[in-house]
Amino acid sequence: MKPISILEERKTQVFRKGSDEFDISCDKKSLAGSVSQRACVFCGSRVVLYPIADALHLVHGPIGCASYTWDIRGALSSGPELHRMSFSTDLSETDIIYGGEKKLEKALFELIDIYRPKAAFVYATCIVGIIGDDVAAVCKKVEAKTGIPVLPVHSEGFKGTKKDGYKAACDALFNLMDRTREESPEKIPLSINILGEFNIGGETWIIKDYYKRMGIEVLSVMTGDGRVKNFGSSHRACLNVVQCSGSLTYLAQKMEAAYGIPFIRVSYFGIEDTSQALYDVASFFSDRPDIMEKTAALVQEEVKAILPELQEMKTDLSGKRAAVYVGGAFKAFSLIKALKHLGMTVVLVGSQTGSKEDYALLKDMCDPGTIILDDANPLELAKYVLEKDAHLFIGGVKERPIAYKLGLGFCDHNHERKIPLAGFEGMINFAREVHETVTSPVWDLVPRKAWNR
Amino acid sequence: MNTAKSYTATRNACKMCTPLGAALVFHGIEGAIPLLHGSQGCSTYMRRYLISHFKEPVDIASSNFSEETAIFGGGANLKLAIENLTRQYSPEMIGIATTCLSETIGDDVPMILEGMGRMEDRAELVHVSTPSYSGTHMDGFHHAVRAVVEHCNPEGPRTRHRARKTVNLFPGMLSNEDLRHLKEIFEDLGVRLILLPDYSERLEGPSWVEYHAIQKGGTPIKDIREMGLSGASIELGTILAGMVEKGEKTAGSVLKERFDIPLVSMGIPMGVKATDRFFSALEEITAKPVPEKYKRQRGRLIDAYVDGNKYVSKKRAVVYGEEDFVAAMAGFLAEIGIIPVLCASGGRSGFLKQALNQILPQNIQGQVHVHHGMDFTQMEEAAGKLSPDFAIGNSKGYTLSRNLKIPLVRAGFPIHDRVGGARILHIGYKGTQQLFDTIVNTLLQNRQDTSAVGYAYM
Ligand code: SF4
Ligand code: SF4
């Protein structure tokens, strides 16, 4: 078997802490011919806007882009579920030749008539960028006739990376917010918006409950369990609390500029980061010491409730090695901390879209010898998982078979999972999942392990 | 009765796009790796989709278009992609499938490849044109099979003797277990089989000791090169046969044209009658009798039909998926007395109605509603008016079955919500037996679940 080699052009995206001394390259387009784990601009936009459950999400393009994304995400809604439908203009050859504007217009009128959505998002995919449909003009026309906001999302796959998709989604969100906003600019006391929280498995509900118990009013969530009308008072919040910084920081910046709302970046993953998030929000409202008191009580209560079980699992997990490969680097930070909490060491960490600062921080956080990867491919992931003899892989659907083929445990940590992993409650779910897979007896039968003994 | 209104938008599509089918084919060839010429997202999404069914690594490379590529053409990217892929995977074949993007900007892939010149020990470069705006994943699948066969069997005089005892078999998009069953049948017959594609080992292998860039298994390329010498070709799929009749080129028709290899076309062998046809064709081609083992399987199957006849007779089913699957499945259901009241596909070959007319008995045809180019939302609307007892097809029909409160029997591709989707056996007497048992048991379970009494007896 020939050893797996790293392509020359990718060498600055693979870093070994302790022996390498360069800046990890990032924001690079994926190399031609590589099997990147990344998705596209459209995917980024869809992730962010998907949870808005009473909006119509129409994918303008040939069928694939819509077909492959039908109901794949675990973002829950407490009411309408229009977001779970996969709508496509399903462009055919004649549309490609003569343009898809007419079809788009007709599709929009028809769908709005049937489903009565509160707004519509039109995702422009690769082909639309090539055939040059004026999506914005069609949206405008439909909007004028139907009276609901119809927003173009410029998410042509080849025009950048997933990050650009986040940006396109942020533009659409800001647009929506600005046009549906209430007259009054006045701040609502003790209020926040939650940004970058998508209610996977009900996570938004967990987080909102914490804030409620702290005495904080959540005006809107972007976009978990989202409704179009929820954004009406977003501009009146005192603070924007941004999670998963990769995706919605841009919107937070726009809101800061337009409405003077400051923002902080948080993560709700793991005990440390969740507590830190809540404390950070509490200290923002420092003129109300009672909030900090309530927060401290909440954290104490919640941590107390889960510690015994965590402790128990830790005995089994101590010393086990984990590999982490996720979309955004921010999630990786939290995962490293949470895994340490379980007594595990992280031997490989990487992300699809980390920034320069992210990687600098990752380098700081990791133990010597840890491999850090930007935009990795299956071969690289496998190479280092084997080299480091990891017990656990944390990633998404595309990484799962790599882990399983090589005989190590796996935990799903992206938008397609169905279990909430946020907050204190989520930490227990996470630990259980890790524990279940790492301690499974099946690994004893797997050839790689069995033969090593 | 009008069961379906037409809509402009597609809502919950019952089809995938063309390159997906092509990518799957290349995973069924030894040492081959698919490369999509277009944007990165397409290949990532298709990988995700295939991985969720096979639960195995399914690598699909991309030439990763950028904005400049889209403007100035993808030639440079494609070349670079081939070089990089060669360095990392050392493939024997690279299957280059175009996407909507590269097709629309008008990249001339054959010319680009030509421009790369020939190189010793470089992979075979096979190009297949798969714009998704015309056709579905099935078209991509068949086109890729044809492209590979054409590439490996260039026109010209044959230098070697014909291997009359060898049979080429183009099974279409069957499950891993189906492919394994076909191989078993030929082994039992003692006849050499060249099966294309064969992803049954690559996409369902054992756990590894070390990483395999390209999994083991697949049809060996040297075998594909010998297809031009075989005694006969078999192509499964009634729809595919219709295409051949219309003059469209398929792998089998190309071999017939170039090397005068007889082509036998028939439906996918689901059900007793279809499997009988399959075995008698084999008998004819190979001049070997059907092995005793299969006669016994047939006997047991018919006996089981008898035992279960009352539980299925006059039951009403919704059948959906790719067209050839629908045609074969409907034929099997009709054979046991189930009326396939709705036969629907997202495909649009134009042959579905005709195929079902041929397959289904005259007396039930009035009750069967056939729709091509249908999506799941229309299907649900249509099915709602037909009071079906159950639905049968891939797991994308789960939403429909849930909304209509009818059980779903999972079969075909993709199976995303269960394990073992690739291990479902649909064909032959043995596969039919498994389908039959599953259907009867599903109906029995449903009767039990919805009963106020809940007998533990049948
Ligand atoms: S652009 Fe075409 S090839 Fe790519 S996913 Fe969409 S339909 Fe499929
Ligand atoms: S066509 Fe473009 S937008 Fe659609 S999946 Fe492919 S890369 Fe993404």
C-alpha cells in the first residue's frame, strides 16, 4: 500500500503543532481534483435561512441542488414546517437556452398562492449565474403583486465558498429585517437577539429558556424556529449575541452599523462555553446585578444536575483520543474544551472554513503534536486519524464512513444531526453519544484493532 | 379520474441529477474514480447523498470551478484536477462527468482531453456528458455505462477470438445484493460474466486495516475491454429497451453495432414471470439448464404466494422511483394480486406508460394511474384520492406515507432512513421471496397495529 501523500499545494493547510512554524493558509479555494469536504455558497445560505419555517425557500436551478438538500437538516419548528419542503424551478434544457425568468416568476406566483408563505427566498444556483437571469427583477415584480417580501439570495456555488453563502444569507436577512421593522427605534430594556442559532434538535428552545430564567428578553432568534414577523423588533435589542461566529458575524456588524446594536461572540457548546456565554450577557447588563445573581444560580443548578453523570462517563473516556473536523472553527474551540472536560485529548482538529485568527487560536489551544487542517480531504483525514490512532471522530455525514471504515467511534456534529448538543442539557447528550460510541464492544472485532493486539 | 394537476415548480423531487448516476457507475469499475467537471458543491452533495445510502466512503472529485473558470472556461481546471487526482489516488480510470455548469458554458471536454495528449501509465480518461437539465440520474447512469464501453472497445477489426461463452450484463441501477445475486447465478451456471457496473464490493466492503484511496472491487477494466469479444449482451430494464428501440445508443446497442454481439433486452427480473423470462433467456444464451437450486427457490416462492394470497389480493399500492424500478415492481405486484393504483416516477423517458401496458394484465389497467415527471407532492395528492393500502419505493416516500398514514415498504434507491438499504435483494426468485414476505408482513403488522383487539395469530 502506498503511503498517502499530501499534495504540494496543500502543504500550508496542514500543520503539525510543535514542529511546524508557518501560518496556516485559509480562505483558499479548494484545489481542483481534490475531494473536498466543503459544500458550496448555496449550502451556506441554505443553512442560515433554512429554519425560517413560514417562508418559502425556492431553489432556482436544475433539480440536483434542491433534491440533495430536501429535509436533511434537523432544525425544528414549533409551528409551520414549510422550510422542510424542497422547492425547485427544476430548469430544463429550454430554460437554459431561453432563460429561466418566466419559469421562476410563474413558480413563485403558484407556490405563494398554494402555501401562503409570509416571505419568499429565491436561491440563485450556479447555472442561474451563467444564464444571467435577473432574479432580483423577478423578485421585485412578484413582491409588488403578492405583497410579501420576495428576496433574492445570491448563492451561485462557484462564486466563492460556503462563507460567501453566509454573507448572501445575511444580506437577505438584513433586507428582510429592515423592511419589516417597526417604526419605533427605541431600545427595549434587557433585550437581546440570538444570532447563529438554528434550533437543531430544539437547541434554540434550550437557550431561550436560560435567558428567560435570567430575566433577559429574547426579541428574535436568527434563525432557529424562525418566523418572518419575528424580525420586526430585532432592531430594538440592546445586544446581539452571536453564536457560530462564522455565519452571522457579518449580520451583527451590519446591525451594529445600522441600529447601533453592539455584539458579542459566544458558544453554547460545553459547560465552560455555555456558562461563559450566559455570564457575558449578564455582565453586559451590569446595571442590573440581579441578573448576574440569577445567572450564577442557573449555572450552578444546571451544572450540578449533570456533573455526576459526566463524572461517571469520564472514567471510561479518560485518555481516549479524538479527531475533530467541523465546518466552522468556532465549533472546534468548544469541542476541544468539551472533550478535555471528558478527559479526552484532541489529536487532530480541522475546519472547512476557519479564518486566520481562528487557526492562530487553535494552535494555542492544542497540545504539541496535534494536527491542524484547513479544508481537508478524506485521504488526509484518514492519514492522520491512523497516524494518531484516534478512538473517536467528530464530524458530519461525509466524515462518518471514513471513521467507521477505519474502525473508530463517531459523533455527528453538524446541521444534519437530530439531537440537541447545546447548553448544559446538550453537553450531557454529547457526552452520552461519545460514550456510547467509544465504549461500544464492536471495536474489539474490527480488523485494525483486533490485529494490533 | 384526473389524479394530477401540473405545476411549474418541482416540490420534493422524485429524481436526482444526472452526474450522480454517472458517479455511481465509476464506483463500480475497478480502480476508477469519478471527477465532476463543475462546481464543488455538486460533488459534495452527491457524495453526501450516496454515502447516506451505502454507508461507505464514496469519493467524488470536482474540478472546482471558480468565477474565473466560469468566464474563461474550465480547461485549465480540468487538467489540473486530473493531475492532482492522479497523484493522490493513482487511479486506473478517471470518469469525467460534466455538470450543468460546464455544459452550459460550453466546455468541450473531449477536446480538452485530446489536448492533454497521451501519457504512458496515466489513467484512462473517460468522458460522459451529463447536463442535469436534461434527464435524471438514470440517464447519467446509462450514459456512463455506454461511455465506458465505447471507450474500452473502440471500433475496428477484432484481433482476438470471440469468447462465445462469456456474457456481458448491464444490470442498471440495482442494489449491491442484487449484483451479488447475479454473480452467484452465473457462477452456478458456470458461465463467465462481465457485469458492468459492479459496485457491490467497493461500496460494501469490510472494515479496513489501512486506508484505501480507492476501495477494492469493481469490474476490472481489462474485462470491460473484452466485452467486444463476448457471446451476448443482456440489458436489464424495459425503459432502457424502449430507448434502444427508438434508436438511442446504449452500451448493449453499441456492442451490437460495432461487433455484432447479440443484445437481449428485458425487464428487471422481479416476480416469478419476469425471473422466468430471465432464466430462459440465460438458458438460450448459454445453452445451460437452470440449476436445480433456482428451481427449488422458484418452487418455494410460488408456495409462499399461495400461503399469503389472501393478505395481498386486491390490495392497493403506490409504486414510485426510477422508471425501470417502477415498471418491474408493478409487474411483480400485479402477479400477486396487488393493484399498483399509482405508478409514478420523476423520470421522463416517455416509455413508462408503454412499458406498464406491456407488463400489467389487461383487466387491471383501468385502475392503474401512471405518471412520469411527477414529484412527491403531486404524488401525495394523487395517492390521497386512490385510497392505497401501502406504498413501496425508496425512503424519500416516507413523508408521503406518513402524511397518508399508510405503511411504507422500502426498496430501491436511496434508502436513507434505515441500515442495510444496499443489502435489499429485489431480483430473482430469492429477491422476490424477500419482497413478498416483507410486503405481507407489513400489511399484517398494519392490520395488527390498527386493530382494536390485536390478535397474536394470523
Ligand atoms: S448544478 Fe446540475 S449537476 Fe450540479 S447538483 Fe445541480 S443539477 Fe446536479
Ligand atoms: S450547482 Fe452550484 S449551487 Fe448547486 S449544488 Fe452545485 S455548486 Fe452548489
